[in-house]
Amino acid sequence: MASVNRFFNANEVDPISILEHFDTAEQIVGVIILTIFTGVIARKIIR
């Protein structure tokens, strides 16, 4: 839940902490995987 809070409240993030950089990386990877998954499902539905 903390990563969701940091995603929507970017002004409260302390950029020095290494754990918050991992949260940002996790969010980026999550968006990329979700995009790929959505594309694969859409292609299977369209065919």
C-alpha cells in the first residue's frame, strides 16, 4: 500500500532513500508488464 501512496503523492517522496527507488522501478516494470499483457490479450481477442 505504501507504493500506491508514493505513486500518487510524489511530493512526499525522499529521493535519497534507496527503497523508494526500488518502488519506482517496481512501478515502471509493472506498467510495462501490464501493457504487454493487455496487448497480448487484445491480439487474441481480435483474431
